[in-house]
Amino acid sequence: MSPGRWLGVAAAVLVLAVPAPALAHAGFVSSRPEPGSTLGSAPGVVELDFSEPLNRELSRATVTAPDGQRFAGFVAGDHGIRIPLSTNLQGVYRVEWTTVSTVDGHTLHGSFGFGVGVAPGPAAEGVVSDEPNRLDLLIAVARTVEDLALLLAIGMLLVGRLARREPRLGWVRLRVRPVLLVALIGGTSVVIGEALLAASGASVGAVVAYLSTGSAGLLRLLRPVTEAGALALSFTAPGTVAAATTLSLVLLAGAGHAAAVPPAWWAIGVQAVHLVSAGLWAGGILALASQRPPDGWRGPSGRALLDRFSPVALAAFGLTAAAGALRGIQEVGSLGDLVASSYGLVLLAKVLGVGLLVQLSVLAWRRVLPVPRLEAGLAVLVIGAAAVLAAFPLPPARVTALDGAGREAPGETGLPGSGDLTLGDHAGQVLVGLTLRPGVPGPNTLLLFLLPLDGEEAATGLAAEVAVDGRPLTIRQCGSTCRRAMVDLEGGERVDVEVAGPIGGSAVFHLPELPAVGGGRVLERMLDRMHRLTSYRLEETLATGLTVVRATYTALAPDRMRIEVRQESGGSDTVWIGSVRYVRDLPDGDWSRREGGPPPRVPSFIWDFFRPLRDARIVGSEVVEGHPTRIVAFFGESGATPIWFRLWIDDTGLVHRAAMRAQGHFMDHRYSGFDSPVRIEPPQGALDARGRGRGPSPSLASSYATVGSGGPRTTPRRSTEDRCASRSPG
């Protein structure tokens, strides 16, 4: 068997014998709420979780509310971003995020949407940008220049050494210093470009933050330093230039996708072997192309250099092919992705270019057709393809790995199971869920669920104390959000929960008589009665743990609503009629008209989107504004978002109060004006601004009749189809 065939077999065996390790990246893993979900109420905080530690200075996310208001997030823990929301408007919310990994330094972008009271549509399912954008491609050009220069420098150093063997080939003249200068310029451009890509704009502070955070930043910072060092050594200590240039290639390997493949030392090592051997082979071809033998490449002088170069080139090609195949398997993952993804197609083009180079090299080795300049042109194309591959934010195998990461089974959380008695409240900024199991007189397991704005990682360090009728309990941690205690109960006790720290506070729970009476029938009557309403009014107080927002909703079936929002920073008025919204900022903003989007569905309520309503229990009674009510508590869940409800329901099924407790979303409602006469019409200012040729419209003050505060009146029962068609959150 020929040496070339032995080389191919050895490379194939190496590729098949070494499995591709699991992949990681600072990519999107999960969110609460989930992409494309529909909620009955806006979350108090949007949680995003990613697969790698994030650069705190440069990773960011925003949520855009239906009225255009933008909420900025912050990095929580190592892998998460949290965006607190201080709004409860119905409509479609847009989440946009950018992550910068401290492991490999790569920047990823993504977006998704969710709906509050409306379906967000298929476009909200989520998009992760795994294709290079314009700036990525510009960086790829600079990276091509840097790669070519470094590989050419290695090749020149090799060819120069071969030419100095006896008998010396005096005609070989290699100028490595200009090449090292080009490598320095290209490398510096790449590093600055990557920093600007991460910062999404020109900023000295962003460049400093990018280069000073994590191993990824350090490796990038060191690479131009070693390139500058190689250039300086070419003047003072030429014998050490090869070592400095090789170190630059190793640092280049550590700044690419390989840094995100565990174990990193193995992946970076494979990539470094790939680059250095490519320098000896492809860089050597480029160096040969820069020379002109006095009697041509088929003459004795040219043949002498080719004979010295060919054995080294073949061995280097074997290492290049084997290491490149390993990296390709790691990044592509499957043959399907090789032909179905842009990354795979570029990789195929690179492989084809390498194949042509091999054929030309074999012809030159056998002294049939030495064409170094044609080989050099192909080498440039191959190196350019490699630079484009490095520009991809997320290779196919990373996408597959991230898809699976979001489906890992969770550990114990402290959330209620089927049949448990569960209540919810908050202690400061911390959501507190209290669950009793089995919820009967006698010994019980008491579970606490604790979740602050910063998410589950921050919950791990929370210290909590629990007392029952003043008697402290011994509790132990059973998970990041879970605390557990054993307690003997009779029913009717008071449970005090104290969460320590600046974000903590106190929560008080009054237990019902045990076992608590089921509230399923009361909820059924409530759902039937509330969904037969033609109009109602609710006053909402929304506390996020950071701010308080108050709003008043006036709803008129089937698709009209007025929303008045008041908060410390101002507020807004919204008139929503069908698919048209009229919006103005307070205190004296002008009305603007916005068309498009789904209409509000009236009546509908916050609990409609968390069915099935689990573990409903009657936990007390209270008179609300003269109406005797029973308090029904139950648990709801929207994706991974746990939510506790309490409703104050009268004997006719009307809800007079509602309390919802979720992460960063502590909301209280008061309902009134059931089936009272009300008008909701377009405000005059918005109509004038549109230039409509219509008669005078009533002023804003007269556009709304006062909603009656008396008791409910009887209305004809509508068909099931009509009721379902008009539901929307209230």
C-alpha cells in the first residue's frame, strides 16, 4: 500500500476511534414564560437561562411591551438574565437577548415572544441567530488575513530551514517580517471587531470589558501580544520567531469554538494541532508559491526544494486532516446537518478544496506537474473557508445540544403535588409557596417554595425561618428553591415565614380547618357566572418587589376595554376597541392610534390561562364591601412558572377580590360594576389626528359612562360558542 493510502487509513481510524465530546455554548436553554406561550397576566419577571457563564458587562436582554415600553434586564447568577416587568398590559411581548460567553467569547443573539390575553402567533416561537451577520463576515475577512499571515509565517520558517540544509539553496529568499506585521494587524482587527460585536457599538469600555473577562478575553488579548512579540523577535532573536508564531496559533485555537467543547484542553489541543500542521503544509505551499527557482520548478533547483518539502508536507497534511475531521465531527454532529446547514455546506467546500490540494501535491511530489501558485490559490480559499466557519455563532451540533439541554429533568423544587393543600404569598421580593402534605390533622410535611427575582440560583442562599403559632420549626434545604420541615397540625394555625436579607421580608399564612373543604364546585359556578358578564370594572395593584403599578380596567363585551395605568414615573391611558388601540402618556400626552394585532376578549380573567386549576380548597370566608364571600385557593402553572391564586367568591359565583402570587408579580384585583351600563368609544384627539372626515366625537370625559357600583343584574345566558369566543384576560 502506498504511503498516501496508509496516511488516509490512519486518519480515518483516528477519527472513528475518538468520540465527539458533549458540546456547550452560551446559547439559549430555557425561559419563563416559554417562547410562544399565552398567559392570563404578564409575568413579574422574565427569566432566561443559558448554557455557559455570561459576561456580566456585555450580556443583555430587553422586553418590549405591547405599548412600546422597553424593560431592561440584568445578569443573575452565572447563567441567567432576569428582566423585571412593571406592566400588565394585554398583547404580545417581545423578548430580545444577546449573550457573550466568558468561555469562548462568542456573541449570540435571539428573540421570542409571548402573549398576555392574546395568542402571540407562530412568529413568537423564538429565533436564535446561528448564521453570521454582516459584522461577523467582516470579522471573518480580518480573520482570513490573520490566519493566512500566521500560516504563511510558519510555512516560510519551515521552507527557510529546509533551504539552509546542505547543500544550501541560496536562491530562496523569504521575507517573514512583513507577513508577521500583517498577522498583527489582522489579529488586532479581529479582537477589536469581536469586542465591538459583543457590545453592539463602538465603546472603549466595552472593548475593555470584553478583553478583561474570563479566559476567552485573556486568550484574545494575548494573541496580538504574541504576534507583536514574534515581529519584535524577528529583529533581535530570529531563532525564537518560530516558537512565538506557534504560540500565536495555539492562542488562536483557544479563542475559537473549541474553547466551548468540554474538556477544553482536548478540543483546544486538537485545534492547535490542526492549525500548526496546516501552517507546515498549506503555509509551506504558500511560501513555495512566493519563490522563483532559477531554472523553474521542474529544474534541479526547484526539484531539490520540493524533495525536501514533500515528506514534511505529507506528514503535516495527515495531522491536519485527522484533527480537522475531529473538529468537523464535533461541530456538525450528523451527516444530515452537513448538507442541511450553511455551516455544513461551507465545511464541504473546505473539504473539496483540501481534496484538490492533495491531488496537486501528489502530482508535485511525483514530479509530474508542480504548480505551487495554483496550490497556493487553493490554500487561500481553504483558509478563507475556515475563517468563515469560525464566524458562525452557533454550529449545528451546538444547536442540537442546546435543544436537549432545556429538557433535562428538574430536581426537587418544593412545588405542590396533586392533592396537596397549598397557599402562596410573598416575603419582600421573594415568592413564597406553602404546601402541606397530606394536609390533614396530625403529622404533616411542610414544604416551602422560595423564588426571588434573580431566579433559582439566588434562591439557594436564602435563609428562612418558619414558626407555627409562634413555635419555631427546624427546616432543612431540599433543593435550590425547596425547604422542608415536619410539623403536627390541628387546623386553624398561623404560619409565619421570615426570609432574611435585603430582598426578604415576612409572609403570614392562616391555615383553614383540616382537612380543607374542596373548592372545585365553587370554581365551576364562578367560571360559569363570570363568563356571562357583559361588563365589569377591576382595580389592580401590581407589586414587583421593586415598584408598584396601579391600573383600572373597564371591560365591555365582546372586544372593548379601557386601561388607566398609574405609577411613580407617570402612567398611560389606553382605549382598546377591536384591533385598534388609542394610547396616550400621562399627564398630558397626545393620543396616538395603533392598528393591528388581536382584539381583547371580554370577558376573560387572569385565571383562565392557568387551567387546570389544581387543588382548589376553601380556606376561609370574608365580607368584601358588604358581600359575604368564601376564599378559594388553588395552584396554577404556565410552563415552568408556578402561580398561586386566592379568589373571594360570593354565592352567585361573582369574584369580588383576587390575589395572584408569582415570581416578581404580586397582584391584587378588586372587581365591581358587574353588568353595569358602560360606553367605550374612540377618544376625540386620536380621531382628529387621523384626519377622519367624521362628525364631532364625544370628548374623552364623555366617552365613558360611569360604571355602576350596584349589585349585579341578570342578563340572558349566551350560548357556549358565544362565551368561548369572547374570553380574554381581565
